[in-house]
Amino acid sequence: MYRRNLKHSRVKNLFKFASLKIDDVITVESGLEFDACFHFEYSPDVISFDSQPEGFYYSFLGKELPYTPDFVVVDKVNGARFIEVKPVAKAANTDFRAKFICRQERAAALGIPVILVTERQIRLNPILNNLKLLHRYAGLQSFTELHFAILELVKKSGIVSVRNLISSTQAIEGDVLASTVTWLSLGRLKTDLSSSDLGLDSVVWC
């Protein structure tokens, strides 16, 4: 077992993701891995996640080769699992697929499965766009009377559109939407992130 240390280089750009869920900033080495972080951050099933966890050696064509997964994710359903993030084109490479099968076998023997995820699962919109919007408002600690008014209206209504919240509060559209997204980012309100981009017609509930 061993651990890699990510360093800047001429051929790789590092990305940093600030997570409220794990109260830390994690470093990843591709834009695709960065986008995967949004899914981990806002999945209600994910308890924690980290990049570049302790790796392991696996056998391939008679050699012992080192391997470090891109992430280790702990969730409520499956426990710990390794995540390998790859573009579809690289995931289809014959050499990669042969090695990945051997990595899966070794990971299974260690008791932590390794799962391959591509941009088809990660860069799925409108979900990813909505998650990025939530993250933009995450961590804002300055709450106004409008924030609390919106929360109370949703509690009383049960389910309500942002447009109706604007009508009820008589506040500026942008302020109501921003306040609503703040509560969504904190998990105090919920909505369907998969059907359309968050906007005035979005429906929210507690």
C-alpha cells in the first residue's frame, strides 16, 4: 500500500474543490475529477469522499504494478468503494481495460470494490449545472429576513414554485432565487435537480 502526492507539472493542471461535507479542500488532477466532486458533495447517500487515497499493487502480465484510485467514497448503502474517473475514449482503450480488470480483482480481494465512472455519468445536465449552482451559494453565512421568510413559506405551503415565492414575498426575483438556492445548498429545502435548470419555475419543498 502506498500514497501518491499530487504536484503541479507542465502536463497536468491541478484543481481544488472546497467541500463543506468533509470540511476540507481536496486536490484532483483533471476537470472531470473536479466535476465528479459535485456529485459526491451533494449526494445524500455519500458520507465522505477523498481524492488519491492509499493505493495498492496488482498483478498484470507477471508484474506487480502500483495503482492509486482517483477517489475513495464512503456511502450509507455500499460503505467504502474506490472510484476511477476516466473519459470514455480512455476507458475504451484495450490496455486500460485489461489492467482495470486486474485492478478490480485486487481491490475485491482487499474488500473495497473499484468502480469506473466516465463523463457520461458525471457531465450529465441539467444535474451538473444545478450542482455547481448549489456549490456557488454553499457556505454563505449571511442570512437575511428574506431567507427566513422563504423557509417559513415553504414549510407552510408544503410544495411551492420559486415564482410563487416571489409573488408572496414581493421581493426581487434574483434575491428570492438566490435565497432559495442557499437553502437548497444547505439541504434545508429540496427540489428535482434532474428535470431542468434551477430557475423561477423550479418547485421546492422541505
